[in-house]
Amino acid sequence: EDQVTQSPEALRLQEGESSSLNCSYTVSGLRGLFWYRQDPGKGPEFLFTLYSAGEEKEKERLKATLTKKESFLHITAPKPEDSATYLCAVQAGGSARQLTFGSGTQLTVLP
Amino acid sequence: NAGVTQTPKFRILKIGQSMTLQCTQDMNHNYMYWYRQDPGMGLKLIYYSVGAGITDKGEVPNGYNVSRSTTEDFPLRLELAAPSQTSVYFCASSQDRPSGANVLTFGAGSRLTVL
């Protein structure tokens, strides 16, 4: 059974204080690991897809990395507008392309 | 381009009532999904469809039904509503990719309360 565990559950940072979110996973035949951002009252919004260990993707202040067991979402010099819940998901092989989601990390960036 | 549209946004049901959550996408995606999200929990897959006329159960299908008569529409039917179905429901769609890793586009969600 595919499993995704995210930590910490919640994180409070001061503006400009860099940190990392963790996503640990077990999956049979990883097709992709995804990071999504979810704002309150909205649906998740796609950020990154990582396909293989060693891969990295960047977007503004966010950088996602992948190993064989976990992924990190590094946030450099965050701003209050980066406050959101960050969801990690994995996709295994199979025709349904189903995703297994973690429970998310709720990030609050204080001005 | 509206993406994925869900209606209604909010609904309160009494125990035993039935209702349908509507989902429409205008991106010509072949895959569509219904997830539910409970506080502190990850998104759980209820049903999915890989194309018109084809549906299958996800992780938590009990108490729900779906149909997919067109590429665009994927309604979720709740029969005999129970308090355990109080949740936020998200519809999503994706286009199959050669890599096999599908990026999902989500709707804004439908918040359902069963009293």
C-alpha cells in the first residue's frame, strides 16, 4: 500500500526565515511525486512534479528535491503570501494514475 | 477557460437525504476524479474515471455513486446521506501523459454538512 507522511503538521516562520518541509513516501514503482499548494477555501494548485531521485525543481522561493525515500520543499526567504497548506502526493504505476496524498503541512509566514 | 467547475459550493443535508454534486471540466481531459478532504487528513479518492462510460472505485467509495456519460461531466451522487459524509469534496481532472505522471487540476470544492 502506498503511503505518504508529511512533517511537520504545522510550521510558523518569520518573514525571511528559510526552512524545509518533509515528505516521506513508500510506493511501488514511483511514476511521479507531486507538490501542491492549497489556500484556505480553495482547491489544491499544482507546483511541481519530480520523477526520479536526484531531481530538483525551482519556482520563485520554492525548491523541491527528491530522494528514493523522501522529498523536501525548501522555502527560501519566505513572504507572508507563501502562507498556505502544502500537499505532497505520489503516483504509482497502473492505468488509473491515482495519487496518494499526505495530510499536508500548514505554513504560516509572519510579517 | 474555466478549468474544473463544481456546484454547489455549500450544502446542508439532513440524514437520509440524497443529492448530486456536479463537476464539469472544459479542458478535454480524459481522467476525472472525486476526492474528499477531512480536517487533518489527506485527500481520499472516492471514484475515478479514465474516460466516458468508464468508472471505478477508489479508496472510500461506500455511500457514493458516479456516472460519466460525457468527457466533460462527472457527477457524484450521495445516497442516504450520513454524518460521516460531512466533508469537503473536490473534483479533479487530468490528461494522460506519456510519462504516466498526471498533473491534476482541481475544482474549488463543495463543502457538505450532514445534520
